[in-house]
Amino acid sequence: MSRPKIRLTVVDRLGPKGCHRGHKVGDTFDFDTERGQVCPMAMHVAFPYIDILRYGGRIPGQPEGTAVFCCPDVDTINVFKVEVVEE
């Protein structure tokens, strides 16, 4: 059984300042091939969600195969969506 692909997308920004890593709403990343381009602070938060979704789990209150989370930078607060990509 192969692992499903995971996509991360910046869907909103709630903080008053731009991202120090340069992420903007609409940026999309393939977890397997582009995760090094994602801010390390955001990846630290994203990984548990990715792990849960990739191995068949579900996040309470979220549509199946998705999770929404915020980066921990209080000045930026980028909102990311993680989703399983069906091939």
C-alpha cells in the first residue's frame, strides 16, 4: 500500500505582517518533493496533521482528508490547509 500524496496550501493570513519566509495566500507545496520550501515553524505544526491524514486518520471537525492550521508566528499567522491528494 502506497502512501497518499499530501498538498499544503496557504489559504489565508490573519496577522498584520508579511511572512518572513515569503509565503503568500495561494502558495501550494507538495509535501514529498517541496517540504523544504515551507517555513520550518509551519512544518513543525503541520507534521502531526500530515501524519494523521497520511495514515488514514481524521481530524475532528474537519472534512475528511483535510486539516487547517495556523503557523505559530503571531505577527504573520498564515493559515495552511493540508489535504490528501487522490490520484
